[in-house]
Amino acid sequence: SYSFFLQLILPLLFSFVVVVRCSAEHLYRKCVAKEDPHWVMHMWNGAKRRFLTAAIVLYHTLCIRCFEVFRCQAYPDGKQYMKFSPSMECGTSTHIAMIVMSVFYIIVVIIGTPITIWLVIRWYKEKEMLHCPVAVKQWGFVHVRYEADWKYWETMLVLRR
């Protein structure tokens, strides 16, 4: 059970570290370096790209971990235990916490990642900005390698995993 929580908490820790790093850089640039205030937007865009990249890379593992908590198996003693962790009894407070965490990840990451990819590509395509340098730098990793009619293919690849 601890490995389950660890595997699901690591992406959150990664996000927290990125936010702390970006905040520290923001304070430095604002207070010490007195740089152009537009750098915050560039940093935020880079953070969004890193979060989406991490979600795509971790997508398969998160899917497996999130859905396996719902698989319980009945044993002859009348109790149900998790199929991937037979030492964990279903319905206990730890199991319920695992389910709550899984539902959060299913909504935010497993459903949210493909929808985000699709919406970003659609927005840039409607604005006819899909091939402008800013869009390519920010989101090119999800669409540049595909032909015009196949720009949404990355969404299908993520869902297929």
C-alpha cells in the first residue's frame, strides 16, 4: 500500500518542486535582478509544458495504479482482498484512501490529459496559430510530428495506453 501512495504522490511532489523553483526564480528576478515582468508568462508556459509532458510519460503507470485499487477478490474466509496486493483488505480505511486518491487521479490526469491535449491543439488550430513559433515551442511536442489531418493523433495515443 505504501508503494501505491508513493507512486501517486511522486507526480504531486514533482509539481510542488516546480512551483517552489518557479516561485524562487520569480522572487529573485523581481527583487534582485529587476528584470522584465513578462518573464513570468514565459515561465508559466514552460511549467505547463513540463506538467503535460510528465503526465504523458506517467500516464500508463498512473492508469494501471489507479484502476487496480478497484479490483478486489473474495477469499474463502469471507473477506475481500485487493487483487494486486493480497495483504490489503478491501473496505478498510487505507483502501478507501487509495480509492479516493485514485478517483482524483482518474479525473485530473487520466481524463484531463487527453482532453487538455485535444483542447490545446484545437484552440491553436482554430486561431490558425498551430505553426507559429510560440505554439511550436510550447506545444509542438504533441503535434509537430503529425501531418495536418492527424494533429489530434497524440490524444488517441495517450488514450490507447
